[in-house]
Amino acid sequence: MKAWQVTELGDPKQALAVAELPKPSPGAGEALIKVEAAALNFFDILQCQGKYQERPELPFTPGAEIAGTIEALGEGTQGDIGQRVLATPMLPSGGLAEWAIVKKEGIFPIPDELSYAEAAALFITYQTAYFALHRSGHLKKGEVLLVHAASGGVGSAAVQLGKAAGATVIATAGSADKLAVCKELGADIVINYREEDFVPKVKEATGGKGADVIFDPVGGDTFDRSRKCIAFEGRILVIGFAGGRIADAPTNHALIKNYSIVGVHFGLFRNLMPDQVMKAHHELMALYKEGAIKPLIYKEFAFDEVIDALDQLGSRKTYGKLVVTP
């Protein structure tokens, strides 16, 4: 089979090459998935560069999200041959290949209505946003949700899930095109953070109260400014640090306004409570069937366009998710 492999560390153009590998066979507790679509993530670039927390020995195949069909089952693995699934392969045998081996706990059934491209783009972003908003943020109907980087993969999921929960959603993004995307996703108010300070805009929209929940995958200056517009007893959700700087959190300010700063580590939650992740998956599938959520896909790329796709992802000029179809 054909598979992309990281053969040396560096930027994707330097690190990646297509290899011909033996078609794998599933062992106990595993399944062989025929890959129909694979989603790309920014950490794929970091893995190429050797800058991610997981550093497998070379060569390895990246790709953490796929969708396809079950082709073979190892001993002790439940499922049906031909079943449509989304799945999460593990390094060193990732999903940027024609077939992938996945452990049984990383396999999730999908309905016929959900395309393979959308399914591949769904797991990390929607599970993270769902976990953040509902378990960590306790978002309630009628509250105000502020979503930063709202046109990105996890941000776009948070906008849709916030609306599905009955919240008023304020979205920030860095260009007119991305703001238009946020409006299409359902955001009630959009703010170009490059052209205006979001703090007074949020206060104006909320009558001075501030946002009840702030979804922050950016950190740095964005987190610092978010503290200025969080409501009394609000919750700031720390999703990540795309802005580069890890902000400090003065505890005296949290005390004065009685708000919470909540870390969101979906990967650890998934490892500790896999049954809750499967429960959330079924709830997300129900929301998809209702039309409440729809994964935002920037573009679908051919298998031989992976390097170009990762370069575009690394430019941070894209929105939503980028998907590869072998």
C-alpha cells in the first residue's frame, strides 16, 4: 500500500515521502480500516519537525483522524466487516495511508448521512469543543459564549455546539472572509480582532455584563484581554496556545470577579473516561442528523497533495479542517 512517511525531521516538504509498504493485518483488539478520508491537524506539522510531545522513531506515518470502512477484525474486536466508521490511528502507524490499523477503542460508527470527509474532520474538534462547553464550561441555554479563533477547526465546532446549546455566540476571527464563515456557522455577533478590541464590543453586546463562557484556543494576549470581559461567575476555557505565549492568570482578579479558569485536556479525559467519549459521539451524531452541526471543511486534497495541504495549514490562512482523500 501507499503511505506517507516522515523519513527525516523538518518541515513537511523535507520530512515527508510516499513509501510502498506491506498491507497491515490487525492483531488482537485491532481493526484494519480502508481509509476513505484523513483529516490534517497542525500537530502533524509539529510531528514532522520533531517538536510534538510524541516523538516516534523514524520512519513513521502521521495522521490522527480517518474515516472509512472496516475491512478486517482482530481477535476480540467487535464490529462488522464493511461498517462505516471514523477512527483514530496511533503513531507510528497513522492514517495518511491507504489502510490503517486502529485499536478497538479508537473506532466509532457513523451514519450513512455523514460523508467520509466530514467524518474524518469531526472527531478531535467536535469532541474537544463538546467536552469543553458541556463538561468543563457547564454552558447553559441563554448564556453568552465568546469563541476565539472561531473559524478554525475547534473554534468552528464550538460556535455550532454553542448555538445548539441555546447560547448567544460571539465569534472573533482575523479577516472579513473568516468573519463571513463565522456568520454562516451561526454566530450572532462577529468581531475582527485585528481591527478592533473585542473587550468593549463584548461588554456592549452584553450590557456591561461580559461573556459567561469564553472558549480560548489562542492564549497569550487573547487570554489577557478575555479576563477583561468575563462575566461574574464566568468560565474561561483554556483550550490551547495557538498565539504562542502561555499567559499568566492573576488569582486576585479571579477572586474579585468570582470567575473560573478551566483547563481543557481532551486527550487525558479520553484516556480516563472512554465511555463518556463514546456517549458524546452518539450525541454528536444525533446533532448531525438534526442539522445542528456540520464539520467545516476548507478543502479536500488528493493523496499526493499532502505536502501542499500541510503548507497551507501551516500558513494559518485556512479555516475549518483540511481533508485528504486517498
